[in-house]
Amino acid sequence: MASMALLTILHAPDRRLKQKSLPIQNVDDDIRRLMDDMLETMYKAPGIGLAAPQVGVLRRVIVVDVTWSKEKEEKNPLYLANPEIVAREGEITWEEGCLSVPDNLAEVVRSEKITVQGLDRQGQAVTIQAEGLLAVCLQHEIDHLDGILFIDHLSRLKRDMILKKLRRAQEES
């Protein structure tokens, strides 16, 4: 197996994070390599989800692993190309963070249960029923594919405060 590469995670307010991603025509070796590199990058960050636009690739690809933690070396990754939410139910408020919005957490209201359809790492059609953290994480990553950050779900005041803080941090680094 080819070695994986760590990718650079873009930080808001990078304009590329606000662009819509293009669908995948078919899951080929290039897409699988992208998925593997994204997963490696996500674990290293560390995070529980990563979308291709966050590493500067405007394609509809996400990787998620809500069971993983540095303490438990167990990994249970989910690879999805062209993920689409086909059903939603209920409402849940969750404190979210984002690798592209470092050091900022905020409560976001999302659907409590969702059904997602997409293609797995082999290009096979899959349907995922998700609730709780997995549902929140999938909605968060799918938002990235449409150029939406979790801070876009906040009040304008909160969002502007976070963006101002991020710009200041970038200027200082």
C-alpha cells in the first residue's frame, strides 16, 4: 500500500472554504488516495471529520470517524463520496468545533437523526442512518461541500467575533 500524505488544512476565512464542491464521477484510485490522505490528516489533527474542501480539493468527498480517540487506537472510518442527506428528523443542539476554525467551539442546532446516501471507498452505493454525534458530524462535513462552515449557523455577531479572532491569529503567525 502506498504511503499516505498529510495534507494542509485550510483555515477560515480562506475563500476556498466558501466554494461549492463538484460531484465525483466515479470512485477511482485517485479518489481513494485522497480519502486515505484526508483520513490520515484528520487523525493527526486530531479531528473526527474532514471534508475535501478543507484540504483545498473542491470535490464532494468526506471522511468521518466519531469512535476514534487518541487514547483508544481503534479506528472505524467512514468514507463517502457525493454524500447527500435524504431524510431528517428532530432537532439537537451540539457544541461543535472545526479543524478549519481552530480553537473555537459553539453550539449549533442540527437535525437529530438523518439518512445519508453516497458512495463508499469502493464506489458502492451506501445508505447510512445516523443519530447523535454521527448525525451532527455528517451534517457538518456535508455543509463543507456546499461552502458552509459551522459558524455560518451562528448569529452574525458570534460569527464576526470568531472570524475577527481568526484573522488576528493569522496576522500574528
